[in-house]
Amino acid sequence: MSEPTGAARRRGPFKVGDQVQLTDPKGRHYTFTLEAGKNFHTHKGSFPHDELIGAPEGSVVRTTGNVAYLALRPLLPDYVLSMPRGAAVVYPKDAGQILAFADIFPGARVVEAGVGSGSLSSFLLRAIGDQGMLHSYERRADFAEIAQANVERYFGGPHPAWQLTVGDLQDNLSDTDVDRVILDMLAPWECLEAVSKALVPGGILCCYVATTTQLARTVESIREIGCFNEPTAWETMIRNWHIEGLAVRPDHRMIGHTGFLLTARRLADGVEPPMRRRRPAKGAYGEDYEGPNADGGTGR
């Protein structure tokens, strides 16, 4: 039985072509690709790549300036934060939430729109495995080119479960019996009709948006289309902690708002969503509101 795509690059001694992440005494990271006969240079000296080729992961190397660096393979969260970018990347904290709350499983058939730099595509491909299907749509050819290079660099070549299409999802979507749809785009509400036809009953729609106005418009549009259950929306923030003896305190900096996530599940054909028991707050649909349910949800 052959190994899953990319697995061989995640274990064993370092070899030519592997990515290496060095950590200096101050905790700073440096990532490079191992090449026979080359040297890695820093302002604290250099060392030959050959010193790491064949060495076990977790080795320590010293530069000509006698500075020690810890050598490990970069984790996927490290990789996506350091890879070349066209568009902004989906941060690992949000990618982890998508994998969990969109319930991405091995063998899943997933459609993704808004590939950006390939960050989320890498997480999705690793989760669905070689037997799954990820069809990614990106309207900008330059972003698609960068994303493809980043994904293939991480997995060591093309991934058998991945198909990348340049163009708008709503104009090109031909996939059927899709388990999950992930929309990372400016106007996900424009794709709802198309993805509702592609999703299987019980399938999950997950949207990643940056602003409260996008979030509100997307949720109201999901309610209006009438073939999904009540959406759930949230955001996540990460605060690291400094721990040194009795000095235990939160770090001065944290990863705050990056975007909002929302999920909704596809209902069976012909089924109407249950009536919401919670009424909209007074003034929620004011005179200046022009989005879906502009009548305040009364249907008048």
C-alpha cells in the first residue's frame, strides 16, 4: 500500500529537497530547501546543507560564528505563514476551525472558491486525503499560479485529489453530490444558488468573510434562499502566554480578528427550514437597510 501524498516528506532523516525550519536562540525562524553542496548563510555565519542531509529531524547545527540552530521540518501552520503570497492567506487558527466545524473528513468531496495563496487548499487536501476530491475555483490567474506552486511545493508535487479551475464559481460550477463547500470571497451570497444545487442533503456550507457587513449580508441571503438550516457565525482569537518560572502572564501581542466564519447545512429538497423562534431586534431592519429581508422578515 503506497503512502499518502506528501507523507514521506514528513518523517525520517532530512534529505535533498526537504524544507527545513531553523530556530535561533531568540526563537526566530528561517526556512529553506535542502540542496546538496549549498551553504545556508546568516548574519551569524554559515553552515553547509550537507551537514543536515541524512541527519535526523530535531538536530542542532552550528554556524561558523558558533551560533546553534535547531533544525526541524516546518509544520503546515508554519509553512502557510512563510510561503509566497498573492492574496492574504487563511490563518491556521481559522483553517483549523474550518476543518473542525465544516467536518472535513477523509474522502470528502469539497468545493472551494477563493484559493488565494493556497493556504486553505493545503489544509483541505491533507484532511481529505488521496481518495477525496477538492475542486478549487479562483477568478484570478496570477493567484491561481502562486497557489498551485505553494501547494505542490508542500506536497512534493501535484496532489491527486486536487483540481484547480480559473474562473468564477457561479459560472463554472459543474460538480454534483458535493459534501462540503468553502467560500472565501468578497460576495459569497452570489454563489448560494449554485452551491445549493451542488451540495448533498446534510452537506455543509462554510463561508469566511472579513467584515460585519459581509457577514450580515451572507447570513440574510442564506435565510432567504430557504434550503439551509439557521446559520451559525463566530470568530476566534488566539492569545499566547509567557511562562518563565513564576512570571506567568499573557503575551503583549495576540492574533486578533482575521475574519468571521459561518456554517449552514443543506436541507433535503422540498423541505422548508423551521421557523425561527427568536424575533429580530427592534430596528434591525431600519430604513437604510437594503439587503435580503429588507421588509424586516415580515414577507410584506
